Amino acid sequence: MSRKKAGYLTFSIIVFIMYAFGIHTFEAVWSFPSQRAVPLMVIALVGTGIYATIRLGFPQIKYLKHGLNVTKGIYDNPDDEGDLNHFKALTTALSATVGIGNIAGVATAIYYGGPGALFWMWVTAFFGTTLKYAECTLSLKYREMDALGKTAGGPMYTIENGLGLKWRWLAVFFASFAVICSFATGNAIQSFTVSDQLYSEVSSIIGNLHPLTIKHELWQGFEVSIMQVINGLIMSVIVGMVIIGGISRIGDVTGLLAPFMALIYVTSASLIILFNIDKIGSSFSMIFSMAFNPPATIAGTGGGVLMTMLWGIKRGLYSNEAGQGSAAIAHSTAKTKYPIREGTVAMLGPYIDTIIICTMTGLVIISTGAWQHTEFFVNINSTTLIEAEIALKNGIYQGKELFNSSLLTSFAFKEGLSPLISFGDKIVTVSVLLFAISTAIAWSFYGNRAAVYLFGEKAITPYLWIYVLFVFIGGIAELEAIWAFGDAALGIMTFPNLISIILLTGALKTMSKEYFSQTHVPYKK
């Protein structure tokens, strides 16, 4: 069966399942086989990372220095085949990963799973570095050149070209959910978070009853304001203007945005950590203790260590995308004839994204006491189920307003920077805007390449217009629905990528040995 026919068939099946059984059918990927057991998704993700790490001899440690040297550009040869240099390939991938996951994702993990969730984000990141090394090396080795002379790479090509045509069905499966994931995880969630943040900022000034901010019920359970519609339209225009230009323009924009936005956010978070340096030790202690032994929760509201682990790994995966395979699509565009070289660059992603930036966000939320404004704090301190339900319904517990997503991070930044400025939360607003735009821009390329794999170059234009439409939809949609659908698609597309890594680890080990047995001399113009 051709890719196109297989793609149409896969999407038809997905739509039918959603219509007949609902999105909750796909959400089961994060809870199967049961709510009381370690989810298969968690076992597959962490297990594959541990397997590949041991089999390849801890590449995230051995090859880290080489990856830094490659990223500096000392080996860059402009005549090598590819679209972007190593640095731009990394910043494009980082633009998709360093984003809402670092602001809203960490906050959501702590909101539901408590401070201990941050530890499980670290676990995901450490073993995720090996997964990034593996998936990105393989994607570059098995990439193709499309009819327009552009690189076409990613797990779908790794599966088909590395494992053979008999595995095409798995490649199609990955590409189909990559397209869906690009609309939800890489797109609508970004737009929603920006819209929600801006709506909150404007509402705090003019109130919720102003013509701009008052919400109108379009149908039962769905309300929207004029402000949200405007937010969605502006985001759509900004993203559309960039992504229509293709990977070269995307690389130029992300190469500028990624370092700039990271500098603003990291500098601000560093100041807060310095202001609360006396609480950092106890914050780390809380993270480790609650990772394995979270406080007892009241009946019906908690999930113990499994809940904490699940939220940490889910948000860890969303944050750095290790094992998911999406970043491999960006890294496969690198201008190099050595696949291993780009694999070592890709390893830097989880270190920068999760180990550094997510940790800083988590420490800000914990050290400022903002974590006490979460559902997790309500659950561990309420004496009865009724007390917890009332608090969560009203959004207030013990006189403290509850915050989730980017609003929790905004509150933490406002509290943390209060000794210096009174508008620390506005830094998060600016960061959310920059992070979300860069992520949406980078993810458009991921979905673009997956669509091309399935339906050819003619699919690019329709895909981009639909993508821009979803930017608008995200600006007016509901948080829970978007996160749930994005999590489901993200989890499902991970399985084909993990299977290809496991089956090709032997070949990757041989490639690594051959590459590092050579002497690599810096390129001279």
C-alpha cells in the first residue's frame, strides 16, 4: 500500500474512533493497563532510555564535550548536504521544546503532582538525552531529499529506510499522529497559553465585565470573549507570516528568538533563586522526598507516587520531547555528512531544556511558596473530601487563590521579583509570548514534513493553512480538552519511534564506534 493510501486509511480510522468513542479512548495511552499500575507509556519511555543508555555506554556523558564543539560550528562545512548548520538545527529543535513546557508544563506538573514531579522530569531528561542522540543520528542517516531539493527526515524515514518497507505501516502510524500532534501539542496549546495569559493580564486591569473580556456562551460548556478572538487572530497572522517562508526562514527566526527568549527568562529566574537562596536547599529536599514518598492524600483525590511520577514524566516528555521523535525532524536538516555529529548536538537539548530551564522554573515555584496555591497542596492538607472539593471548585484554599499552568509561574515570578520590581509576572507574559510563537513556528515544520511523507509536496500548502487555523482555534479553546488531546497524540506517536530505536541500537553502536575512532579536524575556510 502506498504512503498516501495508508495515510488516508489511518486518519479515517482515527476520526471514526474519536466519533464513536471520544477522545478519552486515546487518553488511555497514559493510564493503560490501569490507574493503579505503572503505565505502559512510562515503562516504554524510561525503559528504552535506560536500555539505549547502557547499550551505547552512556553517550550523554562521553560525547557531551564533542557535542558542544560541534554546536560551536568548528566543524561546519557550508558545502555539506543539508538545509541548516548545526547551531540553527539545534535552535529550531529547542524552539519547539523550550517553550510552554518550561513555563506552563512545569507548573501543571507541580499543580497536580507536587514538587516531587520535578524529579521525574529529571529522570526523563537524563535518559532522554540518549534517546535524542539515537533518534536524531538515525534520522539524519536515513533522511531523503524531496522533490523541492529540501531534506526530508525523521522517524518515519528511519523506520521505512532503516527497518525496510515491511515496516512502512509503523512509519505511517508515526507520521499520522505527528500531524495531529502538531495541531494540538505544538500549536493549539501554545496559542491557548498565550491567549489565556493575555486575557488574565487585561482582565486584571479592566475587569471581567468589560466588552472585551466578558465571556459569551456559544453553546453549553463553551464560553469565549472578544479578547480571546483577537488574541487568536493576532497569533495566527504572526505564525503564518513566518511558516509560509519554509525551513530557511524558520531557521533564521528561531536562531534569533531562541537565545534571546532564553536569556530573558533564565536571567529573571536566576535572580529569584538568588533572592531565595536560603530556601533552595529545603526546596531540593522537598523535591526528592515527595518524588518517592508524597504526603498522604485524602480519599479519592490523590494517586500517591504514581500520580507524581506520571505528571513528572508526562510534562518531562512534553518539555524536551525526548523519545517522541519530533526533534529528529529538525535535526535531520543539518548540513553534515556525519549523522553521529548531529546526534551529539541533539543531546544538548534535554540538558538545556529540562535539566536547566525546567529546574529553574520549578525552584522558583517551590522556593517562593507558590506551590501552596495548587490542587496538590489542597489534597495533602484537606481533612475531608468535601473540603477539598469546595476549595477546588471555588479556586481558593485557606485564603490562597489557586493557580494552574502559566498563571502559577506568573504568580511565582511576581512574588519572587517583588524585592526588585512589582511587575515580575509581566516577564512571564513576555516569555510565554516568545516561547509559544517560536514553538508553534518550529512545530509547523514537523507537521509539514510528516504531511509530505504521507501525501507528497502538494500537501504543504493545505497543511499550513489548516495549521494557521488551529492557531486561532487554540486561542479560544479550553485548557483541559487541548492538553488531553495533545498528551494522547504525543504519547501515541512515541511508540513507533521507540521501537525503531530499540531495533536499530546495534547499528547505532557500530556507527558511534566508527565515528569516534577517527580524528576530527576543525573545518578551515
